Amino acid sequence: MLDNRTVQRYKCADFERKSRKYPGSFELAAHFVDEKRHTAKEISSMTLYYYAAIIVIVSQLLFLFQSFRNYRYFLQKHGKERWWQDPRVAIIVPCKGLDPDFDKNIASLFNQDYEKHVLWFVVAEDSDPAYAELCKLKDRLTKSSRAQDVRILVAGQARSCSQKIHNQLHAYNRIGEDIDILAFADSDVCVRTDWLRHLVWPLRDYRYGAAGGYRWFIPKKNNLATLALSSINAKVAQQLGNTRFNHAWGGSMAIRVDVFRKVGLDKIWPKVLSDDLSLTYAVKKAGMKLAYVPACLVATYESTTWPNLFEFARRQFLITRIYRPWTWFVGLCSSLYSLLCLWLTAALAVYAAAIADKRLAFFVAVPVVFLLCETGKALLRQEMIAKLLEHDRHNLKWARLADIYLSWLWPLLMFILIASSAFGRTICWRGICYRLLSPTETIIVPSKPKQ
């Protein structure tokens, strides 16, 4: 009985004899086997790419369909008249510093055509530049306003939450028993005269715990950084509609007082940084819905630089990472998906063209379909905002062109901005630094004394 080593030695010797007898035959066979394996690997790789390409194309078409549904929802809702004016509403506007178009924004809040409401502005200190300006506007606009009470409150410095929330709670603690709804607005937004009527309308239905709109950045300066800010914000605004994924935005939102107390926001807010994300979480946890109101999509007039854009975006995404980590992760994956689907497939198409691959048409089709869908979504959202903010149509000309024709660039920028918020827990917001320990705990970082 021969052992294995002896058998292997005989096989090798036999292979050498046959190789000398038939020179080149075994090399040819080996080459044929290698080529066959290479072809099998290539077919397998192409099969995977076919499946991936189909998934990309179908998903993009579905996203385009969802954007169209949100567009139709906007058309159905934004122009309707809303005349429910039974509840008494307190409009609370936290202020710090003078925003661009401050007088115009504040005047739009004085001009609401809702009868039963009070209008309260809140600053941290009477030394804030906003305080003196608010006093002037109050003296000038109160007589022509339908607000039954106009106040300018001084809240003092925050201790354990953001200054914005501290100001809001200061006003909340002073409302009377006759107030049914709290409406919140930022000082950097310009609203329609029927903004409040539309904002409170969904709250007739007790399935909705809160209602709100969103912002749309209108460039005051058409530099690339400002156009990028407007385009990226527009992509986020387009996701809102008749969907369970809606979220509140603190610059344009309303909640019933009884719901505010029921979900415990009067106890949650004294410890947190974000008013809207904490409100969204509390309302949904209580089993209620958030209504998105297209007519409450408000204009924010802004110009920015690249450093300011990165600071703003990192702050927004970092807050989201702390308060809604799953939402942040989905946003990161979504931006990475868009980046790979467009740029990677485009690179493969270029390579296929360079080697004259017979499947070039298929390689080209994937990035082209992706880009067409992205352009289609940009056209829908720009058409939507042109209908809502007709008086600002001329100010949105360059932002519209940038959103549509640079739709290939924004996925890359969006990924960079979201990724920049992956680390750290400290942000600076309107001159105050905060450290976010958890969704329910915030520390104000003491400022360094000037030397």
C-alpha cells in the first residue's frame, strides 16, 4: 500500500513525461481553464451589477413618485381658506440679536389676520439689540395689529437648556388659563398674513398633537455658499408632506396647551437644547401625529459664507445625531447612497467608454436615469416654492438654477456636511456654547474670560 507522498511523487513524474511528449498542450489547457474562470467571475460581477442597477433605478423612480405626491399635497393644501378662529392663541417669539430683515420679519407677525391671539417677544436681556428695536416696532405697529396683547419679556440667562427654550418657557409660564394653543416663530422668518390661521387649523383634529411648517432660504446674495444652503435646505423641505415621517420645526410650529402638558414638555424643555426635535419625539411617543402645513412654509432671507455654512450644517446635524440618532444615520446612508449611485456609476460608464465595452449603453443608462430623477425632484420643489412665495420669485432665480443644474454636486456636499457631525458633542449657537450630554441633558459651556 503506497502512502500519499509516494502517490503524489508518481503523479508529478507522470505529468513531466507527458509535458515533454506533448509540449505546450498542458499550458494551453491551463490557459483555457484560467480564461474560463475569469469569464465566470466577470459574468458573476455583471450579474450583481445588473441587480444593483435595477435597484438604483427603481428606488430613484419611487423617490421621484414620493416627491410628486408631496407636490400634489402642497397644491391641494396651500391655497385653501382656513377660518377656524375659536381657540385663543399665544404667539411666542424668542429673539437674540438682529437678524437680516429683522423689521420686515417682526412686522409680518404683527400683521396676522387672526382675531383671538396675543403676541409676545422674549429676549434674554434688555441690553440685547433686539430689545430696543422691538420696543420701537411695538410702538409703531400695535395699533394696526389684531393682537389683543403685545409684550416684550426679559427672561434672563439660561442655566440648563438653550437660551431659545429658556425664553420660550419664560413666556409659557406667564400664559393665562384662557390660552388654548401655543404658536412658536423665529425672528428670522417672514410669514404670510394667514400664517396663524393655517397653523392652528389641523389642531381641530385631536389625532394631531402638533402642526408646523418649515423654512425656505431666500438668498440675499447669490454667492455659491448661499446657493448651496438654499438647495440643500430645499431637499429637506421636499421630504415633508402627507407622511408619518413629518417632524416639527421650531421656527413655525403650534401645539395645544393641554397636549404640551400631557406629553411633559414643560418638564422636558428645561433640560434640552432643541425645541422642535424634543417636541417631535414627545408627541410621537404619545401616539399622536404631526401635521405638515404647506402654507406655513416660511421665507428666511439669508446670505452666508462657506465657513458659516459648515458651522450651521454641522450644528443642525449634530443636534439630530444626539436627539434622533436613527434619523441621522438614515440621512448619512441616504447621502452616501446618492453619492455612490451618481459618481460611482458615472465613473464606471466612463471606464466602459474608454475600453469600448459592448454594454456601454447600459452603463451610461444608470447615472443618466439617476440624474434625471434628481433633476425632476429639483424642478418639482422649485415649482412648488414659486407658487407659494410668488412675491419672491425674482429673488429665487439663481437659487432655482443652482438647485436644478447643480443637482449632481449637492449629494457630495450633503455627505460631507453630515459626516462632519459624526464626532463631538459641543456646538456654538448665537454666541453661546453648549455641550449635549444626552437627549435629556445639556450643559452650557462657560465662555473664556477676555484677557
